[in-house]
Amino acid sequence: MLISTKGRYALRVMIDLAEHQTEGYIPLKTIAQRQGISEKYLEGIIKLLVVRGKGGGYRLTKVPEQYTAGEILRLTEDSLAPVACLEPGASACSRAAECRTLSLWQGLDKAISSYLDGITLADLMRRGDEGDDYVI
């Protein structure tokens, strides 16, 4: 699994909207400038996300605690599956019955989903706690 630029930018856009949610509808141009991302590129991403647009601006439709990183990435990525046979809509693999690695990939897929679904926009908005900035 490799998260594309689209997925990474989608997370940045959603965090930006969450951090500025008290400002009402935010123009895409403003988000693009704050994030240093092309407005044209963001137009394609914003269409995929769970946001509401009005008069040229966007805002979240739910509170940041109700969006997960997994939900956002599933909207923007073709798949988060670690192998093709676990992708949504994949044909049944003719080797599945004798595949020695299938359970490995299923476990990894479950771990990825569990991890990403356990992190909310609210979590991503938080900066590191004081004292957590040391390096060993």
C-alpha cells in the first residue's frame, strides 16, 4: 500500500477545515494558499471529500472527532489493501485455498484498517504534547 499525493493532500485539507471550522465556509483558494497546494489540484480532491460547499467555500459536515483517517483515505485512494486479492471487488483468487500467505495479508489489512480508523481529524489537529519532542 502506498498512499498517493491525493490521499495525503486530502488529509491536509480536512485538517485545515477542522482547524478553521469556526470561520464558516472557507474558499478553496484560501485552503490552497495555506497548504501550499495548487487550487486546481485541490478542486479534484475536494469533490471526493465529505464537506459542504456554498458560495465558493467549504466546511466540514461533522465535527472533527467523527472523521477518521481511514474514512478520508478510502474516499481518495483506489484501495488500502496490501495485496490485490484483498482489494474491494477483487475476483476470488484461484489459489486462495492453498495460499500460505493469505492470512498474513488479511492480518496486515486488518491492522492497517484498525490503525487508520482509530485516528480522527481531532487527533491529527493536536500538536505533540510538550515534552514529547525529544529524539534518542
